[in-house]
Amino acid sequence: MGWNHILALALILIAIILFLLRKRYVNNEIWGIIVDVASMVSVIAAIATLIFYNKIAQDPKPTYTPIFTPTYTPTFSPTYTPTLTPSATFTPTPTFTPTAIPLPTITLSVHKPLKGCETSHLYVGDAAYVPPGDGSVSLRPNAEPDLHHATEVAYENETMLIVEGPECKSYLLLWEVITDRGIRDWVPEGNNEGDFFILPLPAINICNKPYTRASILKKDGWAYLPKGEKIQYLYNEPGIQSQTKESIKSGETLKIIEGPICIEDIVWWKAQIVNSGSEGWIAEGDKDSYWFIPLFSPWVQD
């Protein structure tokens, strides 16, 4: 029950009390009128109170609902700035495509190094190759003529340096070689029917002297220092007295970019080491042996 109902009941109670008083105690006419008016006023006021406050109760007060206005708080998103890491410089190993040897053909010299064996075109220190058209030739770890001793093969146009020999086995001449793939094995020069499995590389006598070795390299070609051979050097200028620039280890491949030049009976070429990119001059060999052999084979291994 609300306070409005209590007030209305109080007013009605006053009216009732006034009405009872008039009946019992008020004999004066004027006071009777006053009491009647007061009773009526109390009743009217009670009724008015109930009506007014009921109306107020029926009309609900508006409820204040706060409107939420979001406050914008910026979110910091860091800007990604990539750190540039320099890529390692890749020096590709050249891919060699087997091609016919582009050097001029020369007349082969023939000699008989061992009694009771076949003739030969080769000497220790020479560079030889497997001529195209006849297929590959078998290599074996010892100077044995039988094919069942073979463990490797040399392919057509593959080059090799003659390092030891010859040995005569079953009328066959066998030479110890280092191929342009770094394989050190023995190979028969030919058979007893007059066929030759390997031949000297065609060469040009750059120095024009009979006791100097003719050149077997060529400009824009590739040179290879056979594995197992002694270290050679890259020189600042052609000539043994020139200052050395960098050592060349066995097994290295070089690109011939300039030359040849004959100085002190040695053929010189300007070359670039494939692995390091260094450029300088190399001596092809001396009167006793070639130091570098050309690459005509795609099977060169590091």
C-alpha cells in the first residue's frame, strides 16, 4: 500500500469521525453545517487523492536508459619493415655438352715403346681422349687387359692425362691416366687388331719449336687440372717470373677467356677459376707434361 492510499484512508477516517461527532455532540446548527462541510471536504479530498495518484501510478515515469557512445581507442598496428638479407652469390658449375673436338687434326706419330707389344701414339705427359664414334673404353684399377677387371669407363670425347706406363699385358699397351672426371685408372691404348681406343689430343704448336709441347686448349673452352696432380698457380701476368695471384688446386675447372701467348717456351692462357671467379694467367704445361687438359665431357665431378 502506498502513501497515497494511507492519506486517502486518513481523510475518510476524519470525515467519519466528524460525522459521528455531529450526530452526538453538535446541536448548534452553525457548527453542524461546519462539521458537515468539513466531512464532505475530507471525503472529496480522499477521493481526489485516490484518483490523482492512481493516474500518476498508471502513467509510468520514463526510465532513463543511457546511450553508450563508444570511445574510440586506436589500436596500434606496427608496420612491418622487412629486413633485406643479401642472398648468397651462386656461382654455377658449367654444364658441359659433349662436342667434337674443335682443334685441327694432326698427323699421329707412331713408336714402339715395349718389345713384343703393339705400337703407340702416346708418351707420359701427353693428353689423350676417347675418339667419338667408337663408344666408351673400359678403365681398370690395375694394368690388366681382361674386361672383367674393369670398374669404370671413359666416355666418347672424355679427356685424360697420361701419368704412368706403359705396361704390356697380352700384347696390349696399358697406360695409367687421370680422366677429366678425376678418375685415376689404367686404360688400354688399343687392341691387337690395330684399333686405338684412345688418341692424343689434336694440338697446335703455338711456340713453333720442335721441343715445346703443342697447345691443346682453346679460347672460350674449358680447362681442368686433373685430380691428384700438383698445385698450379694463377698469375697476374703471363710468365713464370710474374707474381702469383692464387693457387689452383687439383680438380679445379677454369674457363679460358684469352690467349694463347708463348713466353719462355710455355703456352699461357688467361683463365677464370669457376669456383672462386678469380681471373689470371695459367701455364698450360712444360716440355715434359701438360698441367691442364681440356674438357669435352659433361661428366666432370667436383
